[in-house]
Amino acid sequence: MTALARKLDVIRDKGGLRSTDVANLLGTRPETVSRWNQGKAHPHASTEKALLELEYIIDQLSDFYAPDQARQFVFARQRLLDGRSPAELIRQGAIDEVLLLVGQLRDGVYL
């Protein structure tokens, strides 16, 4: 198993995200994610960075959400993100905003 496949497993197992979800978040196709998982292809550098950030977000969420709840958090609008969803921000490359919110949730800080 490749390192990238292990990251995808964490995203699936801890975050309840399917290949189609990952593809949607990263602006690629599910078939491409499948090829990454099989070690037949590698993402572009910027896409790989976003994938690593997504894995980090999911790992953090798994400390207080079950996989299905983590998936819902990613795709649901959040009041603390001005009604935007983490998925929307991830697609736009605004991962830092999502990381800030996850950090606030972890620390019990709600501004």
C-alpha cells in the first residue's frame, strides 16, 4: 500500500468520505482518485497538498465525530463559516478557514 493510499484510507475510515466525495472536494474525477489509491497515478503537487490537508482535517474531526458525522460536517453549512460549508472552502482553496474552525471546535472555543 502506498503512502497516498493510506491517506485515502484515513479519509474514508475516519471521515466517511467516498472516492466521489474526495474527487468532488479536490476538483478531480472518482476514477482519478481510484488510480491514486492503486498507485497507478499521482496527483499534481497542489492537489496532493489539498489531499494532505483534507486528511489532516478529517483526522482532527475524528477526535470528536463519528465518520458519518464528520462527513456531514464537511458538506453542511456552518454558522461559524458565515453559512458556507467546509467543502465549499476546500474547493476554493481556503483550507486555512476550515482548519481554524476545526481548531476552535477542538479547543471548545466558539467565537
